[in-house]
Amino acid sequence: MAASIETSDEGLNERAQQLLKLLVEHYIRDGQPVGSRTLSRDLGLKLSAATIRNVMADLEELGFVASPHTSAGRIPTDKGYRFFVNTLLKFQPLESDKIAAIRDRLGEHADDPKALVASASQLLSSVTRLAGVVTLPRQSHASLSQIEFVPLSDNRVLVVLVVNGREVQNRILQLDRYYSADELRKASNYLNHQFAGRELSAVRDHLVNQLRETREHLNEMMMDAIRLAQQAVAPPAGSDRMEYVIAGETNLMGFAELSNVEKLRRLFEAFTQQRDILHLLDQSLRAEGVQIFIGQESGYTILDDCSIVTAPYTLDKEVVGVLGVIGPTRMAYERVIPIVDITAKLLGAALNSRG
């Protein structure tokens, strides 16, 4: 029976595609299983209920829809949603006034990357009524502008790093011995003269090589400066790991399929631990354009009832982060996908506009 709605090219004939599209749209809107009579009566189709029932049975046999035990109606499966998104979806472009509002809102935080990311996450959440998630931008290019050392108590030193001419990073080093303010000043002067304007990664490599290859030619002051610099420019522990900001998790409580207390607890736990979400975001970081993980496609059981729509954002034409939304599989894809896409572009534009 299933073969009656198949075609060799598209997998489903036009009538089956039309019915699947209507069923998915109806279910996304109402969240209730859709019966054949509903499709025939409420959606204005010129097909008999018997014909619709036969097509629905075929769609179920092929795995595009399923019948919940408590209802005679049917709901889309992950496979049904995937076919809908890939083949049947017509996007709703975001209105120009909403695009302008997002651009203006992000522009308010253009000078502070962390505030910018938080704002983007909140915007995604408020516009889609789902959970918005944005990773903090990775520094693809970090050049040393200036380095200063300030003596503290107990053999500690405050390092002030100015990176890319505008971003200030502070960190505290615990040293083997006491360094006077004069020693620290001479060390910073030497390092600024030698390395200002160079990439931090190149500075690290050069310091290692300098100590190994020319140790016998360095005076004590230069040795001290290089030892200090090695610690000062070392990447912080865990810095190669993405971090993200999430907003609007409580929006998910409004969807019946996610409102089970235990399910919500485990989902919020996943948000807190971040590991599984970060793995999906990392996949999106390496991909081009909008990525969509529907239900079990994520590979994580806790996200079986969720879909994640992501898009990368860029700085200086390089991908430095990912943003997206998390919601139920019955999210309004035709709205959500364009919102995620345009917000990623606007976030990148805001980052690139910084002076």
C-alpha cells in the first residue's frame, strides 16, 4: 500500500506531499493530533475522507506520521518534519521594521562583546518565544597591543593585557619569588618593545624558542621578562572550550510535550551542564549557513522532543560563534529559520562595526 504515494524522485507524490504539509502545519499551530476528517473539512481539500485516510495510512507506514495511542489522529514524526523542512516549507521573511529593531538593539552593545551576546540571546528568545542561545565569540586573531605588570602581595603580580587595541584582559600570576615594581616595569618595557602588534599565538611560540635556543645569551632581566610573559600570555584553562549564553528557557514550559516536570528538569540540567548543547553548537560552528537538528537527529535523548535551529556569525569574515533557538519539534520553522539567519548576520555586523 505504501508504494501508492511514492515517486522515484521525491519520495512522495504531490497529493501525499500536500496532505503531509497541511497535517504538519495544523499540528504545529494547534499541538493536537490531526484526523482525516479535520483535513477534509477544516482545510478545504477536494478529497474524500476515505482517500485522505488511505494516504495517511501510507504516510504512517513510510514513517512520516505516527498515531498516538490516545487519539485517532496523527502527528508528524522526526522524518515527517525533516521532509517538511527540506521540501515543503515556505519561509516567512522577517518584516523590515523588525530587522531594524534587532539591528538597533544590538548596536547598543557593539562595544561590549559579552553584552552583545546576551542581548542577541534575549532578542532571539523574545522574537521566537523559544529559548535563545548564543556562544561567546572566539578570538580568531588576538594581537598584543600592550602588557603591564603590577606588583601585589605574596609574590603575586597583576597582568594587564591590551589585545587588538581595545580589549583589556586582567589576570593574576602566582610567582616563585618577589619582583619589585622596577623589575616589572623593565620587563613590560622589554616585552612591549619586542612583541607589540604580534599575534599572541606567535608571541607564545617565540618565547618558548627564545628560552630554549638563546638562553646563554640572555641577561637576567630578559630571562625574567620572558618567564613572566610565558605565564602572562598562556591561554587560560578551558579557553579552547566554547561558552554560551541562554535566555528564555521558561518559554519551553508552555508547550505540552515539554511540560512534564521530570523532562523539564533534565532539559534544564542539560542547559546548565552545557556539554551536549555545546557539542551541537560546535558542529554548527564548522558548517555553513543554517543548521537544523530535529528530535533524535541531535543524538541526545534529552533533546528527542526538541529542535535546534542554528547559524554561525562572523568577525572579519571568519566564523567566531554560533547562535540559535531551542524549542519543541513542532516549532514554527517558517518563522524561526529566517529569524535565526538574519540575527546571525546582524550580530556579525554589530561585532564588525566596533572601532
